[in-house]
Amino acid sequence: MSRLILILGDQLSPSISSLDGVDKEQDTLLLCEVMAEATYVGHHKKKIAFIFSAMRHFAEELREAGYRVRYTTIDDEDNAGSFTGEVRRAVTAIDPLAICVTEAGEWRVKSELESLEGAVGVPVEIRPDTRFLATQDEFRDWAEGRKSLTMEYFYREMRRKTGLLMQGDEPVGGRWNFDAENRNPAKPDLLRPKHLVVEPDEITKEVLGTVEALFSKNFGTLKNFGFAVTRKDAERVMTSFIEDFLPNFGATQDAMLQDDPYLNHSLLSFYINSGLLDALDVCKAAERAYHEGAAPLNAVEGFIRQIIGWREYMRGIYWFAGPDYVERNFFGNERPLPGFYWTGKTHMNCMATVIRETMENAYAHHIQRLMITGNFALLAGIDPKAVHQWYLEVYADAYEWVELPNVVGMSQFADGGFLGTKPYAASGNYINRMSDYCGTCRYDPKERLGENACPFNALYWDFLARNRDKLKSNHRLAQPYASWARMSEDVRHDLRAKAASFLARLS
């Protein structure tokens, strides 16, 4: 019995469930670069190039392991342009008795896979994605009936399930969470190790040329492409992080520096989300570093929490909330995304820096995403769906299942607290405390009014004022609302007028 095994571009794992029981003599594996996936949003050039190159290298890895592989490149003149079209072509050529595929990570692709059988006339088996710690049913069982879906409690369940950083039933160090020790600013350090850059090989060079030819108008640049595109090189990046950056990751994970976009961050999300690295294996490597005395507990716990806590939690929320989650708009924000999100051309140095780095790297670390570009969009009342689409387009690690809850739920609070406990809104004071961006900015984070006042300041108070009816009962905002109440009526008026003037120019 011959089967066709469809492998998607974020399933580049030899342990993917669709490969279980494959007959190397009879079955054919299908990987295809299709225009429908490359264009449903205007992806960053480096994101497209990374995924296509990783797919081509994975196909070679599979061939070397003895599998029969059918591969369609994006510029193949016979490319049907969609998963369904390519499966139909393969069915015509191979005449398989059945099709097997691991479940999709996004609602959009899930719908297409579920319609495959009717479209091509061959039975289709859709298998669970076993690379995640919590199944969709397990998360639903955990979430249903709870008054609050606080990530911290889900994270503790994942710690118990995996045994990571556990001593019996208790967490190592006597605490579940060391986040309070992970909020220090950073200083420029010329001696900081350099993150590993992988030089493009011939396959990658060919992909880069193709992407530039087909997607020349897309956001970002292909210059200095240095992603790992094989499992072996991704493991090298992981080892480099564990040895060189993990020891200092924790304390400075919320810091931002003008000339150091990566600091001590892992740069592993690209490889975990695409399947080149296994999430649990990465966590176990970090845990070993702690037990061997090579990295402190606050760093290792904070890193592991990002993976088995936030990453797993975001996936659970995505499937639990349903496909209409993208339409959530708690504040009724409708302002279009400002043009400088695409160019980086703004006098706000924090925004300009992060956007330019995003254009260059297809990456920004989580605090840059949350407290700079996300914070500004929230304060300015940008349509959360437009913000979601921007994040999905510009980051090479962005897949909707992880990006959408992070943006709509956490960054924009557009779900009204379904996911988070408070809006992540902050004034220029936070940015000044956690970065060195303000030192070379034309705006002063210490000024609230006047020509040189940081726009984040008036926008912050205006955000609280215009949304008071929706947020006044949130106990985590009691202090800022008390501060607002203590201001004179004239100051409150001037702050809101300052914000209105800025937003009018923004429009």
C-alpha cells in the first residue's frame, strides 16, 4: 500500500508524527513551496528565504535517510500554487491509496487539510502534532471552567509534567518563577560574545536569488542572511547560546540597547517553530547547564518558562479561543497602522531603532515587540488586526498560532483580559529605564508637555483617560489612575490635547 506523506514548512522534524510507520520503499514524501503560503500576508524576505531553504535542506536530509521525496520549488513552472493543488498533482503522478499529514498549526491551513479528501478523492489521515507538551484537548480541559486563564498556573502544570527544574513535587530553588530577578537594564559590552552566523551554502544562495526575484517588493532585506537552515547548524546555534549567552540571559532579558539587537537572547525561536529543533530538547539542554553550574537558576528558569510556559500557553489559547479571536477589539481601536512601521522613518528613536532592526534581521526580542512597537500601537489606538498582520509579516519566527495571541491578547489587550491581567501600556519612563534609546532621541522621556516631550508620555495618559470606563476596575491599574486623579484639571487637559495633536498628525 503506497501512501503520500505531506510535510508542511513548519514540520521539518524527523520525529514529526506523519513519518511514523513510513515505508521507505513504497511511500512518497511531499514538500512544496506554494505561492498561497508565501503571499497570504507580505512576509519579510528573510522569513520566506529561511523557510524555503530549511525545507530544501530537510528534503535532502530525508533523501539521505532513504526516503522517497517529491519536492516542488516556488519557481517550478508546473507549481499549482497551493497545498491542495500540489497534492492533486502528486496524486495524479503517484496514485497513492492514502494520504497522511500532521495537523496544521493554523486555522487557515487546518481548513484546507480537512477539505483535502474531498478535493483529491483519496482518504486523508490527519495526525496530532506530538511536538507540543500539551495537546489541544489537554489545554481545553485545563482552561474550561476557570475564572482566569493565568499563564503562571499552566506553566506550573508543564513543569510537573516534564519534571524540568523539579525536585519531586517542588520547584528547584523553592520558587516557580524568578522573573523579579530578570528585569535589569543592560550596558553596552564590547566583550559580549557574538551570536553565531551561518554562511549561506549553494542551496541557500539559490533560494536568496529566487526570493529577491519573486518578492522584491516585500518588507525587509536579504542582506547578511545568516540563519541556520539545517538541524546540525541549528544545534550549533543552540550550543552557542547555552555556553555563551544563557548565563547572562535572565538578568537582562527585558533590556534594550541601541547597538545590540540580540543581547543575550537565544535566537532559537526560528528553529523551534519550524521544527529544526525540539522544544523539550532545548529546555533539557538549558536545565543541564544549571545542574552543571554553568548558568544560574534565574536565567535557566526564565528561559524554560518562555518555551514550556508562554509558547505552549499561546498555542493552547489560539486553539481554545477559536478562529474569531482575530476579530477581538476590546477598545474599539480603528486607527490605521502608521506608515513608519514599514520604513522606520520616525523621530522616536526607540521606534526607529526597533523597526530598522526588524527590517534588517526579521527579528526583535520580546520586550522590543511588547514594549516598543506593541506599546505604541496600543497607546495610539491602532486597529489590533492591523497590528497582528504586521507582526505576522515582519518576523521570521511568526506563525499565527503563537503570534496572534501574543499580539491580540497580550500586546494589544484586544481580548479584554481573556489572556492577560492588564494592558502592557507604559510611558517614556519605562523605555528610558530599560534601554539606552532615549539618550540619542530628539524627545525627552522626562517631559510630558512641550515641543521636546516624549510622545509616549501624553499618549500613555490619554490611553488611560479615554479607556477609564473599561479599565477603572482593574486593580493592577489602581496606582496610575490614582496618579491621574491627583493631577490638576489643567494638566490633564493639556496632556490629552498633546496626545490629540500628535495623533492628528499621525493620521
